Amino acid sequence: MKLVETVADLKCALSSLGQGTKVGLVPTMGALHGGHASLVKRSVDENDVTVVSVFVNPTQFNDKNDLKNYPRTLDADCKLLEKFGADIVFAPSVEEIYPEPDTRVFDFTPLDKVMEGVHRPGHFNGVAQVVSRLFDIVSPDRAYFGEKDFQQLAIIRELVRKCNYSIDIRPCPIVREADGLALSSRNTLLTDEGRRHAPAIHAALADSVAYAASHTVAETARFVADRIAEDGYLRLEYYEIVDGRTLQPIADWAETDYAVGCIAAYCGEIRLIDNIKYKG
Ligand code: PAF
């Protein structure tokens, strides 16, 4: 496995690949866990060469403290990536990705006007900036993203469509701890008390699926909000039941054949997201 830190070195490594070599890209911000392992392993299975980028992208953080506190563990990440079978780790500096400030403004209306788009202004613009930069640098055949970031996945698909990238976007299912907590790099920031309460997020979502079978969309959303409130430690930021394609809130189950509930909740100081499929 090669560790490269510059665009020039990465391009050099990629240019030595024979014609027709299939390249898979797994974009990450490091602090790797089992969720990333599943993306990397899938890419290794499906491609000849797997590039994993490790880059904490400043343009997608709307909160300076969140950026400062984001875990950075490159040495441990490289050890894991070697084990997972990655071929190239691309760990650039900010200057390497953004030699000049990126002033591009993307519009993903209506996908970016709801949920994370409302609560993290500018977040998806930053994600689109870095992901398009990575797509341009690596030119992968396939790129792998986790379904935990459900809205991000929809936006990246739209980015690919709008910018005419011929890249196959491969969504990968959420990986969970035994107690249901969705794996996330942010979990390492949870206090012991936070770690005890965090699984209540998935428990509320999972229990709401059976509840939804005999209740309306609004009742189901209230069920989840009440369960989060009952926990006493978690603080709900939003819970939206949306059409999984347009991400617009639905009022009636009959409105769509693909209904997904998306949640953001604070567990102490740490903001966690998760989602659950009701239909589709
Ligand atoms: O999902 C993430 O970790 C990041 O948003 C991504 C896609 C690597 C872009 O920085």
C-alpha cells in the first residue's frame, strides 16, 4: 500500500496503471471504523485498484469547533487500510486540495434545502466541492459512500448527474455496533454517559417501523420524537420522514413507495445522525 500526499504523486501512481484498470475511490475524513472497512472491502472486491482519500475537508464544516475537534488518526488509519486491502491512501494537505479558495456554489434544490441543509448551512456545498475535486483528481470508475449519510448520498448522485461524471456511485449499508449505534467517527468523541444513551437513537427508529404499520406519518414522527425526549439525555434536532428520492417530507405513506426517516440528535455535545427505511 502506498501513502501519497500530493496530487502530482497520486496522478503519477495512477498513470502507471494499464488501460482498462478499474479504480475504486473511497472518500473519507479518516478516523476509520468498521463502516469504512465495509466500503473499502467492497471497493477492493469490485475494482483492480482502490484509492482511499483521508482528508478532513474544512469547507464542509459550518462549526469551527467541530472542525477543530474532528478526530485525526492517520497512522492508525493507514494500518487499518493496509489490512482492508487498500492500494493507495491519498492524504493531502488543505493547500493541495484547495490551492486557491474554492468559490464554486452548487445548487442541489430541493435536496439541499431540507434536514442537514437547513441545520448545517453550507455543509453540502463543501461536500460537493471536495468530492468533485477528488473525482477530478482520481477519475475513479466507482465511488463508495455509506448510507448513514443518506442525504449526502442523494446529493452526490445529483452532483454526478449534473456534472456528467461517468462514475458509478455505490451506496453501502449502515454498519452498527451490537447495541444498534450506527458506526461514526464522531462516536469516539462521546463521553461514557453519551455512549450509554446513544443507542436509544436507533432503538427509537427501529421500534417506529412496527408502529408505522398502523399509524400515520405524523404519529410515527411524534413516536420517535417522544422516545428521544423520554431518554432525557438526547436532544432531538430534527426527525423527518421523507421520500427517499426527493428528500421532501411526506404527509401520507401513500405518497411514495420509498419512505425513509432521517434523524439528527445531540448526545451531550456530539451531534449524531441516523436513518431508517419504512418503505422501499
Ligand atoms: O462522508 C464523509 O466522510 C465526507 O462527507 C466525505 C464524503 C468524505 C467528504 O469529505
